[in-house]
Amino acid sequence: MTPNNTFTLLDADGRPYLSLIPGRFGGHRRGRIYGRLDCPSALRALSRGAYRAHRVFFADEATAISAGYRPCAVCLPAQYAAWKAVRHTNSP
């Protein structure tokens, strides 16, 4: 969180902006993955001290997808399966 109760989120182009409303989804910049804020996998990584430096936040799922992030297989299994099916269909 930044001063004055603002939050830094990423927009659909992956650019940071300040928001008065916290993000509803978190992500990992290096892995280009997004998921729920209570994702067990992300929480484990955070507790180990990893991940924090590359953590990003999104206002909603559509913004995360537009920014080029894929759904987490752990906390968003249905969305991940749909993403994987489309990716598999489009591969050579």
C-alpha cells in the first residue's frame, strides 16, 4: 500500500496506476500469472519470502487477461482449463 490509502494496480496494458480501491486479483509479474488474493499457492510463496518483489494487483479478471496474464491453476482451475484448452487449440 502507498501513502494516503492508495493502491498500485496494473491496467490492461500492464502499466501501474494508483487506485483508491484495492485490487481484487493478485499476480506474479515474472510468471505472468494472476489469481485470487487468497490463493494457497501464492500465500505459500509469499510466506517463504519469494514472490513479493514481483507481486502485482489488478482491479478485475478482465484487466489481468488484457495485460497478458494467465489464470492460476490452483485457485482458478476452471479458468485455467479454459485458457489451456484455447492455447492447445491454437498451437501448431
